[in-house]
Amino acid sequence: MANVIVVGAQWGDEGKGKVVDILSERFDVVARYQGGNNAGHTVVVGEEKVVLHLVPSGILRKGKVCVLGNGVVIDLGELIHEMDQLERLHVRFEDHFFISRRAHLVLPYHKVLDVAHEERAARKIGTTGRGIGPAYVDKMARIGIRIGDLHQPGLFKERLQHNLKEKRAQYPENQALAALDGDQIFAEHVRHYERIRDFLVDSAQILDRLIREGKRVLFEGAQGTLLDVDLGTYPYVTSSSATAGGACTGTGVSPTRIDGVLGICKAYTTRVGEGPFPTELTDATGEHLRTRGQEFGATTGRPRRTGWFDAVGVRYAARVNGLDALALMKLDVLDERDPILVCTGYRYRSEVLTEFPNETDILAECQPVYEALPGWRQSTVGILEEAKLPPACQAYIRRLEELVGVPFTLVSTGPRRDEIIVRPNALWEAWGLA
């Protein structure tokens, strides 16, 4: 038995959806532990491209139990839309999809405030405008509304009306907020509740029972380490705990039940939104990575910022998450690049930093110290055996392992589910995945 956390080791968009989809074949349960529909996981099954925003990627594997934990914030309309799309692909939810009653709701006023805050902010964050940040703000302020509150319509309506009144008092000039119809929001959510009420559970209790029964749980996070609200490049971060520790607080599963942590990173680096990005490429090379890697947001369609692999950032992610292994994604995107640069440190004023700085203002001043590695200039797409990779490509993988101090146990060579190299090791065997 092994319960494993899957976590992004960069600024999100690393390819967690594909990894969770692949690994879920060997697990019984997939539990999402944080974030909302501000993140998208793209999985290619056969010729079908599926983008998931809330439902765990494991739902695409028949018979797998999927759980939305208490740490997730849920836009009910978006969740139901996603479920409808999946049902058209003949995905069934009955008996193996559960939603925590403690999960907080993303309500229409959260989305209005998200956009308003970003528009008037002196320092832009680059949010998706989906209301995620304001929903977490209300959660921490203890005025959030949880999905289980819909069980008592009168209580839900009272809290909804109170919050709307408070928001309007705080932002009297906001016309979009003034135009919201509380009665309409109430009626819509009562209808939504009827659709999902049978899926609501005490998810912490369900997960504990499943683990006691010997079931294997895969914990799925959104975003990535460098977007974590505590440990990321604050304030240019998401509003939840995107690191491995969030898996426990976001599901109610004890840390003693966790057997391992698998980090996910690309063979280069991307980020969306604002904030420092030491290895960012704003030239033709950056555009090549963006185009070849299809680096456009699954949620917003925004072009992602692109850059060379940052070993300092991934090494930091390995430390704060306690990574046991890594999955290296989108290796094939580098097939035409020669040389390939890797950031091994940051030049900050008169010194070279080899540790990721805590202060975002310092990171903004850092210049990358690069090591040039030879490219391989031949296709790696669809290669399934490490020995068949070009020698320079194999050397690139080994050098990244040396720099970050964690072995790569998966190497992706294309977007499809089956385009991946598995590199077995003792840990992989201990997890029962060999």
C-alpha cells in the first residue's frame, strides 16, 4: 500500500494532469486537495483532448474513486458544466465521486471582486478572475459559505444576503456588485445543490476508511510550489497551499498516512501572470518553446511566459516538499534546441546565490547563471525506452538530476497518455508502481 502526493515543482502547468491520469491506473482513489477552477489539467486520451478544472484527473479511469477535498473552493455552476461534459464522454459519477461538505463555495460576488481588485491594484498579480482569491479570503475571515450549508436553504440564504450586503457596503462604487440579484443566486444554487447533493460526504472520514481498507490514494494538487501562498513568490502566488503539506490540510488525511511525494516539472520553465521569472526568454527561443510546447493556459488561454530550466527553483521545491522522485515533462519540446541552457544559480548584485531567495524583490533582481549543454537535434516524440533516447538527451536528464538532487522516475516524450518513459527504481518498487 502507498499513498502518494503529486505536486508541481515549478510555477504550475507542469503536466500534473497527465501524470495523475497515468498513475491513477495503479491507485484506487484520487483526491484533489486545493485550488479551484483557476487551474486546468489537460489529458490526451487517444485522439480526445480533455481539460479538467475541478474534477480529479482520475475520473477518466473507470472505477476509480475521486474526491474533492475540503481545501478546494468550488464554483458549483462550473463543476456541473464539467460533469455534463464528462458524461457526454460516457464518464459515470455514481458511487465513486465524492465532494467534501466542508469545501467552500465560489459565489458570483467573489468573481466580481476578483476582477475589481486586479483592475485597481497598484501591483498586478495576474489572476484568472475566477473568484478564487476572494473565496479564500472569506474562508480565512470566517464568513465563507460552505457547500454543506446548502443543506439548510434558510441558513444559506441568510449568509448569502449578509455577505452581499457587506460587500456592497465595502465597495459602494462597484456597479457589477450592485447589479447582482441575491434571490437569483439563491435559486440557482438551490438547483445546483439538487444535482450534487448525493455526492456530498465527510471526505476526511471517507478517505480514512478507504486507507484503513488498504486502498491506495493519490493526492492531486493544482498550481505549483512557487505559487504556494506561504512558500511561493509572494505576493505573485495563488491563494492556497499548493505544496505537499496542503494535501493533509486540504483532505483531512493525517501526515502519517503519506508514503511519498512525486514532483512534476517541465524540461524547461513556464509561468503565467505577473511576478519575477529569472530564466524568462522574451526572444525567438521563448516563442519557439511556447509554440512547440503549446504553452497557452488551459483555463484562460493566456500565452504562458517561457524560459530555460531553473535548477535553483526545482531544488527548492524538492526541499520544501520532501520530493522522493520527479517526473520530467515535455522533453520533446527541446528536440530542436542546441545548445540548451540550464540555470544553476542566480547572480544577485556582487554574489551568486544557489538557494532560492525568500524575498521576491531580491528574486526580481536576480540574473540567471547558465550552464550550456549540447542539444540532440532529433525527434524524441513517442520514445518509450531511455536507451533509445539520443546520448545528448540522456546526458541532459542525468545533469538535471545532479543539479536538483532528485531522480526522474518518469520522462514524458509527447502529449499522449502512452508517450512516457518509466525509469524504475527502488522507491518506485516500494510504491508498488514497478
